[in-house]
Amino acid sequence: MLIKKTKKSQLKESQLTSETHYLDRRSLLKKLGLGLASLPFIPSAQAGLFDLFSNDPSAADNSGLIFQREKLTYSSHPRYQLLKPLTPEKKILQYNNFYEFGTGKADPFEYGQQFKVKPWSLTIDGLVDKPITLNYEDLLKRFDIEERFYRMRCVEGWSMNIPWLGFTLATLLKSVSVQSGAKYVHFETLHDEQQMRGQASRRIGGSIDYPYVEALRLDEAMNPLTLLSVGLYGKTLAPQNGAPIRLVVPWKYGFKGIKSIVRITLTDKQPLNTWKKIAHSEYGFYANVNPNVDHPRWSQASERFIGEGNVFAQTRKDTLMFNGYGDEVAHLYKNLDLTRNY
Ligand SMILES: Nc1nc2c(c(=O)[nH]1)N[C@H]1C(S)=C(S)[C@@H](COP(=O)(O)O)O[C@H]1N2
Ligand SMILES: [Mo]
């Protein structure tokens, strides 16, 4: 058993998340023809979530974890070291969205422990002069790793402050010599039904057409804020956070931060991204955090910050334009209508 179980399993996710729309994306999937009753409500996973948000410090300990995270060597980036309070490591590791392992918040932690990151293969191809394939060791050794504290805001209305470790996407792209015709960067998650139960079952994986894909405009990809993360809290990533390498774009909603990437392709046409494919009226290509543009079914003006303490102690705070990174990125969207291009 991976997670310490309690008898509190009757507590529902609805009671653990204070936003009223906790099932938003599940209810969307229901509208698309998948009955909510058929979606998983796994009692042990719910118990895990209860532990996570209780005040018992021994709750949801990491004993029984199979996946081993390695210590990383890194420098600190003084400019991005000021954010506080940080979200506790335990919550970053156990409250996740990674539908390949299941749609419940505790599923990626519970069902991701056996995920294999060695060997890994990340290919960078398309409109580049020097296509390359990196292995697991390359991801950790080839580029200097730095620590940066970034806000993360999920489109569902919750947020965390996370101490990421990684290198800029720009550093990687410069090393492959991007051709002048390239306008977009496309990303793809591993497709492996043996390892990811949600990819093998449409019921468990939210009826998504896998692999999960995402994309950025080239100038967004080259922005110095855009990170490829290989770790957090001093160690390599856990499977549930997107091991061994995932994207972090702090001024955009969390779904842009595609996990467990195996391919990065430079293209001249705007690619489709997974959530836009599922519901383009609700999730766009840009997905810039914007308190003034509501989701069709809920407000984006504020968010529930996941910090210390139990779920009832969670604070709500105002959502910031571009998630607080306007100084660094507002210029990218000078000529864009951000209401139409949500
Ligand atoms: N491949 C893949 N990447 C994904 C997702 C997913 O389901 N599959 N979920 C996204 C969403 S909605 C969010 S909010 C973040 C969550 O990252 P975290 O669990 O590390 O906090 O991952 C994003 N990346
Ligand atoms: Mo999200």
C-alpha cells in the first residue's frame, strides 16, 4: 500500500476543495458523454487526500514510497528566490493533476510510483538545424540547473508556490539552432499504456485522446521565465510532477505545463493543445492567467492558495494578471485581444 489509509474514506473530494467547481472538468467530461458515476472515486485515494489536508503532522507521510528521487546540484537564482510562503513539499507531491494516472487529485501519487524514468529519451526535432536526442543523464548534466520559486495557478482555481529546479527552454533551443521559419514549439508527453493506467482506460484517464500535447509561440518559449524543470525541493521530480522533465510557464494556467516530455518539435503552424482539443470554448491556446477573463463556468478573479494547514485553513487570494509576471511578459501580447485569445 502506497498511502497511509484512514477510516475517513467517506470524505469526498468535494469537502476537501473549497471551490464550488471542484468537479468542473469532470462534469465537462460528463457532458461529453462520459457519465460522472463511471468516473473513479477511489476510497483509498480520497483517504490520502484527507491525510494531506489534516492537521496531523504524521499524516500522509512518504513511507512506502517506491520511487526514489535523487539529490541535485544547483545554483540559486536570487531574483526568483523571494516568493513565500512556499507550498509544503508533501502537498506538491500528493495533490496533482496528471490524468494519465487517473483524474483524482491523489491518483498520480498513488499510481505513479512504479513509473520508469531510466532510460528516458527526449527528442528535439522539426525546424532545427541540429536535431538531438537526450537521455536521462543528459537531462540532469548537460545544462546548469538553477532553483527558482514560481507561482503556479491551475485553471480550476487553486494555486501553489513551488521551488522548481531546471534550466530555461531557451538554453535548450539555442543548442539545436532553430530555423528562421519556426514559429511554434510543440510538446508531447510519453505514451505508454503499460505504465499509465489512464492511457489504457478512457474511464480512468478522463476520456482524453493521448498522448497529452501542448504548445507555445516561439517568443513565449524563448522568454527567460520559461523553464524545463527536472526537479523540485532539491531533488529530481517525482513521477506525479512530471518526471524526468516537464514544462513550467508561470504566467499561464497550469495545464500548459506538460509533464514527462518525450518530444519537442519546432513548427511553422500553431499546433493544437490537449485541453483546447477537448473543449475549445473553455480552454484556449494562450491560457494566460487573467483575473478579468472568466472561465465560461466560473470566475477567475481569485484562487485558493494551498499552503500549510488543513483544507479549511486555506486562504483565498486575488488572482494577478499574468499570475504576477506582467513585467516580464506583458510585452508579448501588446497587439493581442486577451478576451478573444483566452
Ligand atoms: N501530461 C500531462 N501534463 C499535465 C497534466 C496532465 O494531466 N497530463 N495536467 C496539467 C495541469 S491541469 C496542471 S494544474 C499541472 C499540475 O502540475 P503539478 O501536479 O506538478 O502541480 O500539470 C499539467 N500538466
Ligand atoms: Mo490545472
